[in-house]
Amino acid sequence: MKIMRDEALGADENSAAPATGNTSDRREMLRAGFHERMAVVRSKAKASPLLSGAIVVTLLAAIYWLLIATPRYVSQAHVIVQNTDLGASAPTDLASALIDGAGNSDDQLLLRDYLLSVGMMQKLDEELDLRTHWSQSWIDPFSKLWFGYTDEDLHEYYLKRITVEYDEYNGVLVISSEAFDPETAQAITSHMVRDGGAFMNEMAQGLALEQVAFLETQVQRLGDRAMAERQAVTNYQNRNGLVSPEQSAQALTAIIADLERQRSELKIELSSMGAYLVADHPSLVEIRQQIAAVDRQIIQERQRLTGGERLNSQVEEFQQLQLKAEFAQNLYRTALTALEQGRVEGGRTIKAMSVIQPPTMPGEAIRPARLYNTFLVALVAFLLAGLAHLIVAVIRDHKD
């Protein structure tokens, strides 16, 4: 029995020895194959260094975008600026609609400039401490804020993380903000929507107040002018003792016309009586005396009208003063009307920002686009490598 066990053990040892030998041979074969492949790669790399460089760049880009790049969360809001004019009617034709649309786009472009301005950035930095958030130590070196000591540096980085685009097709303003956590991203967008609406409202009210203040100044100035012109008319009347020189001239003209009528009647009577009475008849003498008296009165009244008292000049001067007073009064009345309209318009016309989509709370990080960026870097790297290889080949051909 002992001999049989020894023989069995010897058989097992003999059978195990070839298996161990096969495993070692297999490992040696794998190592040899790997070394051969590496040698082929090295030879190809030496033969085409441009291709190797493109591969290395692609690998580095893949390592960064897929493994190192810090995820960024994006919060969006859609807003539109509207002119809440209660007195304006809706446009009824295409031209009016296009004009109204153009004005609305101008307001939204103005809001876009404000949201991307340094002033907006400074407000957000004061309220949310953007410098600290964007420069935290755990952020990858290519995504973090390195130099944010000045407002210029921070604003340059701010424009990389904040986008405000005007969608001309839909007529809305799309506000997007990036942050390294979802709460900060939503907070940035919310503050921008709030401050943007306040800015548009304050701007509209400020313009309305400026217009009203200007109109009030004009009303005050024109009112003083109207009072001065009316006082000039009164002073002229008091100085000349006339309520209305024009009415006095009209009265003198009427008196002269009446005297001329009487003279005509007396001449007719003198002519008719002279046909049957002698020339020195008392009746004829009396009529001649009446005609002479009327002539003297006519001359006297005409002298009052155009002579020493120069009533016509007074009438002309008085009319000029009256015209100036009426013109100043009309200007004052027009300014008062404009002031009241300006106050009404300023009270009912404001720029209101309507929020179509409130600031979103991002559920996942959509930036950076890892696969897209890796593919883009690889495409550019291989295109440049191919272009460089083509240039080298052309140069070699020319040398040959």
C-alpha cells in the first residue's frame, strides 16, 4: 500500500510540473507580445511625432474634462420687458406692431447691458460674495478665479460665468448663471431678475420725474412772463389814462363820420334853399355858419385822432402790448396742459419686467460638456497634426 501511495504521489508531481511550466511560458509570451507592441508603438511614434503629439493632447484633454474638471451648475430665467401704458391702445396694424416690437427690443437690450455691467457685478458680489465662491480651493485650476483682487479681473471672469442673450424669435431675454453649487446658481439668477426689474422701473420713473420737473420749470417761467406782459398793459393804460385806446379811436372815428354826415345834409339843404332864396338870406347865412362849425369840429376831432395826441400810435402800441400778453398767456396755458399730461403719463407709464420662467434650481451639473469638449479637442488636435504633416511632406517634396 505504501508503495502504491508513493507511486501516486510521484505521478501527481510529474503531472503538476508541466502545468507550472505552461503558465510561465504563457506569461513570458504575453510579456514578449507587450514588448513587441510597445516597440511598434515607439517606432510609429518616432516615425510620426505629430500624430503622437495629437494623441497625447487628446489623452490629456480627456483626463482633464472627464476626471478633473469641476462640475458647474446652471440656473436660467426668461424675462420680458413691457411698457404698462394704461392709456395706450393696442396696435391694430402691422406697422404699429413692428414699431412697438422695436421699442420693446430696445428696452430688453438696455436691460441686457445693465445685467452684464460692472455695477450689477458689484451688487452681486456684495450680496453673494462671488469672489469667495468662484475661488474656492477645491475648484480645478482651469475653472477657478485666480486673480479677483480688482473689479476688472472679477468682471472678466463674471462675463465667462454669466450670459444674457436676447432671443429675437421669441422676444424674450434669457438669463443664465453658472456656479459650483445649485443654490448659488439660483441665487445669482434670482438677484439679477430682481435688480433688473427694479432698474427698469426706476429708469422709467426717473425719466418721467425729469420731464415733470422740466415742465414745472417751464410753467413757472412762462407764468412769470405772462404776468409781466399783463402788468405792462395795465401800466400803459394807467400812464395814458385810457382803458382802451382802440375803443377811443373807434369812438372818434364814429364822431367824425357823424359830423361828415351832418355836413352833407347841411350842404344839401343849402343847395336846395339857394335855388329860391337870395344869397344873403338869413336862413342861408345860418346854414353856412352851421357848415363852418361842423367843419371846424371835424378838423378838431381828426387832430385828436392823428394830431398832437397821436391816438393812432397809442392804438398801435397798445395792440402790440396786448398781443404780447395774449401770446404769453397762450404759452402759459399750453405749458399747464403739458404739465398735467406729463403728470398723468408719469403716473401710469412704467417699464415692468415680466418673468416668464422663474430662476430654476439645477438638479445636475450640465457644464462643462465633457464628451463634447474632449471630442472637440481631439478633432482640432488631429486636424492640426494632419495639416502639419501635409506641410512637412510638401516641404520634403520640394527639397527632393
